[in-house]
Amino acid sequence: MSVTAAAPKLLAEPLAGGIPGAVVQLHPLVCGTLAAPRPFLVGEPGVRGRLRALGLLGAPRVTIPVMAWALRHPGAGWLLVDTGLHPSVAWAPRQNLGRVGAAILRGVRLEKGWSAPERLRALGVEPDAVRAVVMTHLHLDHASALSEFDRATVVLDRREWQAAYEGKALRGYVRRQFDLAFDFRVVDFATQGRSHATFARTFDLFADGSVVLISTPGHSAGHIAVLLRTTGGSKLLAGDAIYLRETLANGTLPAFCADEHLARRSLHELQVFARQYPDVEILPSHEPELLARYGAGAA
């Protein structure tokens, strides 16, 4: 039986620091890039489509960002949504990603100044000042730099924690990234979830409407999206529930999902939300257009 450093607890109550009517400042952080086969992002039918999704048969590649999102809450301070790539990926990818993970993320690029800790310092924020880290899910390109935020409370879906601990590298999980003696808090959306807007199961992180976690399983067992009330208007951080904005229009799932039925249900919820709230900007974590907006070299 393997020994675990981590011991997650149920997030029984919202985190402290909520302020009625609170609005957060959002700082998008490009924390690396990947060269992904386009059929991986937008699935194609049949065996040939699966092979092309793996980068075979001449499939074109698309440069996509690895995003983290820094938030400044007026009462709770600084928090992150996802962590991007660990600084060590720049010179020793296998050290953090593992042999299989480094192969999966072929074409990964991380240069000096790009990691989340470095991005935060460019904003004048030390990593130790981050009070909470919300993980959309624990796949290796999202949890890679989690170890850099040991003072933070880490919040995620209970099902994601279970899936990650049982999961293997070929499922996108690298246990060393999250098997840490941190303050992990899990949300059980089945019992704690409440409806919000058009979404069936959500959790208001500070009980003030500024940061609302949304259950969007399918890409992974316990994937969550995050709805924000920001100084620049409402934003929805979609994580990997959709890789690309075009998925909202064409409804084409990516090549691989943990549960295709749940992924399609989550996509439908996002599509309904997008129609009813067209003024809310939806931001997938790997949307290539974000590179043009924020630039791999931008802080």
C-alpha cells in the first residue's frame, strides 16, 4: 500500500474573506506553450481521427498556451486558478512531468520568466502571498507548479482527487505533482452543489458571488470551471471543459475525454450559459487566441 503525504478535507464552509458585492482583479498568466495536434483539440471520427489526435498521419499542430489565472480578491487577497508549468520544465521536463508526461507534452516550451511564481513576482506578488489555489483539475499541465504554493489552501472537486490518486500518467496525472502535505480542501458537488445562473451544481467560494466554482465533469472525473465577477466584467474560466472557443459553436468534443457523456453534458451547460449570458467572456485554458492577447513573453 502506497504512503500518501496529502490528506484532503471537505471544504465544509466558504473560504474566509468574502465581502458582499466583491469584485476581483483578474491577471491572465501565460505559463508555457504546447504544440498540440489540432485533431486532439477538435476530435475527428474513427480510428484515423484517433491516430491523428496522437500526432500521426500528418496531423497539423497548433501552438496553445498553458494558462494560470491570478485573482486579487478585496477581502481574501491573492489566489490562483491552476498553476501552469513548473519552472524546472524549462531545463528538465522529466523531473516534474515524468517520462510518460514529457512524451505526452511533446513540444512543450517554457522560458525564463514564464512560470506562475515568476509571473506573480513581475506583478509584485510573492508566491507565499497566494492564499488559495483553485484547481480546475489535476492533469499534469495544470498541476505542474502546485508545489510552489505551499502556503495556500488548495480547492478542487472530490471526484477529481479520487480519480487523480487512482489515475496513471497516460490519463494525464503525475502523482508527484500533487502528493504534497498541503491544505487540500475538496468540494462534494453532489451534496454541496447549488444551482447558479444556468448551471446545476456550483459552489460559491467566498459566499459573495465573486468566485463561483462550477461542476463541469467529463474532460476529467471532477473538472470544474470558475465564474468570476471582475473589474473588467464577468468572466468564465472554462479550464479544459472546452479547449477552444469554437467548440461552443460547433459542439465537437476533443479526441479524448474521461467520460464522453459527462463531457457532452457539461458542454451543453456551457452552450446554454453562453446563449443566455452573451456578455460574459468565456476563457478556455488552451485557446490559441490568448497568446495573441497576452503573449508568451508578457507578464
